[in-house]
Amino acid sequence: MPKATNADDADAPDGVQIDLISGERMAGMATMEKIRMILDGVHDGNIVILEEGLTPDEESRLIEVTMAEISPDEFNGIEIETYPKSETRDSSLLGRIMGSNETEAKLTVIGPANQIETLHKDETLISALVSRN
């Protein structure tokens, strides 16, 4: 992931860096590698957008690690929003047994808690206000 420019740098652009991470890149990573990549980006003040999101277990682990890293003067935590999971149409017992009723995570947006505020969320839209601190 590219490094964010230092906010103290006089030549630094005025704005927020957004890292769009493909599902392909995330597929080859272990859970802790994903979490570290996400949190390193958020610690740098970036907004991280995951094409395919995290599993429920990965998301829980991300929250655990985030809570351990919160520091009043340095890191306020994360804001995370994920589109609801879409379910396939086969909800029959046989379909569930055969695995055809799997759910697939959609787009996930993660950012510093003090820089991103969710304004609206529904099944097709996440609207957020992003500020530069």
C-alpha cells in the first residue's frame, strides 16, 4: 500500500487518501495480515475500502485488535460500515446442505473514527462525511 504523505510536509496534498483494495489482493492474505494492512492504513489517516469485505470472524478480530491499539492522544479507533450480505435464492434445506445458500460480503469502508462519520446506510448506499484532521 502506498505510504501517505506526512501532514506536516509543506508540499503535502490537502485531502484524504483512499485505499481501494481488491478481493484478489486480500484472498492471498492471512487474517492478521489483512488486519495489519487495514490498521496501518487507518493509522496513517487513510480511508480503506475493501472490495469484498471481511468474514464475520475477521471483522471481530479487527475490532479486538483496534480496541487494544486505542490511545487517547494518538489513535481514536475505527469506523467500519459494510453493505448487508446478499443471500442466494435457494433457502431450501437441500440448498443449505449443499452450500448453495452461501452469503457474500460486499463493499466495506473503514476509516479513522475521528475523520469519518456515517450519514446514511441502507442495502445499496453508504454515505459518509470525511474530514481531514
